Amino acid sequence: MPVITVDWWQGNDRTARAELVAELTETTSRIAGCPKEAVTVLVRDVAHDHWGSGGTLADELVGLHPAPADA
């Protein structure tokens, strides 16, 4: 029973999530040789300010929040 967890930035719509779940389920079922009903996909939306890369919060990286002023 494969379980796939996807963490991605908040803001993707239901259509995008449904497409992702369908594609991951199809591919996993084919490769693992199991029925689609045995595949579980969890999609977690993560706010940009709860995601960091290279020591910087993603909201700063994508321009959603100004970088803090140097002291």
C-alpha cells in the first residue's frame, strides 16, 4: 500500500491537486504493480512563510514579504 506525501506551496487550486493526485496514483500503481485503490496521496499546502531554502524564508525569495532591514 504505497503512501505518497507531497508538500508544496499554498495557493495551488483544486484542479491542480486533483491532476497531481491522479497522475501520481496512475504512475505508482503501474510501477508498484498494485491497484489504484491501494495508493494514497497526501497533499499538504505549506505557506510561503513556513518554507525556507538556503536560510531564507520562501516569502522573501518570491517577493511576498520584504527582506528584513540589516541592523
